[in-house]
Amino acid sequence: MPDPRDPEPAGRSDADAAPPPTDGDSVGYRGVTACHAVGISYRQLDYWARTTLVVPSVRDASGSGTQRLYSFRDLVVLKVVKRLLDAGVSLQNIRKAIDTLRSRGVEDLAGITLISDGTTVYECRSPEEVVDLLQGGQGVFGIAIGGAFKEIQGSLSHLPAEPAEPAPADDEADDAPAGDELAARRARRRAG
């Protein structure tokens, strides 16, 4: 029998809540949201985007005032970069690992474990591969990407997302008086 003091309706749990989208097709996450979900500073995020370590796949910044939008997969990759940096892996080796991860879909990422000896990063897809690396003395630490995947999903459950496609621009240029050239320019800029 449900507890009457329970604020949630009977039969509903966190598992019933709709999970955040796991692909960049429908929504994107702004830089500030990405920072909160991943646990990095905005300065790090900006640097990684400008140096093309992790470029937002939904929308990159295209000038002053525009917002980058990161996909769910981008956030998982950002989390992996943070963990590798925290473990002392060089940025050069992280770039190699990230280039490999970029080519994979989100579902594929969840089944990968990265093992590193602090110098080289190895990709393992099965427990047997992990054991083989550890027995060979090559692995010092591992990052289960499926764990990062779940952490990001949990973090995003209370953070805002926005549509990947920008809202259609109003046709202010058509409605603007002949003398309102500034409004017409703004409308053209929003449209394309």
C-alpha cells in the first residue's frame, strides 16, 4: 500500500520519467548546460571548441551573440575528455581517442571501455579485451563510457535543452515600413 505522505503518484518512479534524448537530432544543450552536466568550466569548454578537440555537432558559434549547441553524444565525449585529463593522459593522446569516438553512434559508445596506461588509450569492447590488457600489464585505469552515458543522462534530467532547429524567423522585412532598413537587415540576418 502506498504511503500517503509520498509526494509522487502511486506507481510512478524516476524510472518512469522520460529520459533525456540521447541523440543530437531533436535537441541541443547550450554551453552552460554542457558545463554543468559534464563538470567542467566554461573556459575549458570554450578552449576545447576553439581548438577542435570537441566541436558542438548541433550548432557551432558563428559570431558574436550566437550560442553553441551540443548533442548528447558531444556531452558524453566531453565527459570522457574530462576523465582522461583528470587521469593525466596527454592532450595529444586524448585527441587520438576522441577522433575514434567521434565516428561512433551513441549506442555504440555505451559498450566501449577505454583503458589507459597514462600514455596510450586502448578501446575495449568486451570484458575479455579488458582482462587481456590488464594481464599484459598495459592498463592502469579504465573509463566505462556506458557509465559516463548514464551520468550525463542523470545530469540532463534537470537541465534545460532547446530545439536543435532555430525557431522560424518572422518576416519582418516584408512587414517593415520602407524607411525601416535596420529592421529589414535584422530579419534577413535571422533568416539566413
